[in-house]
Amino acid sequence: MVRKPSGDLVGLTVLALLLQGPRHPYELHRFIVDTHKDYVTGLPRSLYHAVDRLARDELITPVETSREGRRPERTVYEITPEGRAELAARLRRLLERPERENPTFTAAISMLGCLPPEDVQRSLGTRIASLEGGIATLDGVAASLREGGLPRLLVLELEYERALLAAELDWVRGVLADVRSGELRWSAPLQGADLGIHHETFWKGERPRSGRADQQDPT
């Protein structure tokens, strides 16, 4: 039974790391940063909050507390049997259920016709440059981690993120090429009335009687 939302990525990561052995939060923090697990946000506060929640729910438990010199006390935690079961349940749920993770770009694409073609070309060109930069960064990080001897299993998320960026890059390049060639074209930004007409006639299977989207009219 999943106690917390499976999307609690900070808590999920803490459970996964403690599965490898007892650690204190500072060690968890350093490992997350060093392995570029960028999906964990709000560090270090989010990490300490997650540790407190997991301990309260008895998914992890303190095993020792130590102090070095004048540094604050550090409490070492280990995962409990209930925590192991919770980790497995959350992971299975995340792996089994696809979720749409980029609704903002999907929304922008659905309203593409509200911009002049020239603006669309510039904006998509900028996005392409950003995607190329993101892929290059991931390639550099992955190479560095491999050289450091980190097992592939611990950085699979970098492969997945790169695959997503590469797929999006190919698609955006294709759309931009279609706009530039005129295969995808419109004469001016669509207005609210245009969008309403197109939506209604699309779902009724009718041909639009008016509007500025030239690609709707084969003649």
C-alpha cells in the first residue's frame, strides 16, 4: 500500500539510497548532488523535510547520532522493513503508469496559430538551441560519471532524459522545417473566433467555411 504520493521524489530517493545502507542526511545530499539527480529540487531543505516525514511514518529509523568537533550532530538513518515495502510499491506505480510530464509545452503547441509564422520560427529556433545545449550538457555529465566509475544503473535517468530531449529535438526541427517550407502555414495569427470554428468543425467532421489557416484548404 502506497502511503504517500508516488510522486514524492525526494522521499522516494531517500528510501532508495538508504536501501544501500545507513547514511546521514549530509551524505544523502552529497550523493544526490554528485550524481546530478536534478529531479530532486529544493535542496537541502526538501531533503531534511523528507527525512523527518519518513522517520515520522516509521519508514526509516535513526540508528546513531555523532558529532565531530564543533559541527552539528549528525543522525544516521536506516530503512525499515516497512520502508522497503513502501519503496517497492511507489516504484512499481511510477514505472507502470505513464504520465504527461510537460503540459506547458503541449499547451503552447496547441495555440501555435495565435502567433505570426515569423514569431513561431524564431521561438522554435531558440528552443532547438536550448535542446541541443541540454543534450550536450547531459552527454558531458554522463561521460564524467562513467569516468568516475559510477555504475550505469545509477545514472539511467540521464539516458532517459537525453532520449526525451533528442526525440523532442527531432520533432521540433521537423515542425520548424514544415513552417519554413510552407507545408505548415497560416497567413496571420488566428483569432478566438477562428479557433472556435476550427475546433467545432473538426469534431463534427465538417470542412471549415472560413479562417486563415491555409493548410485547411487544399485548393
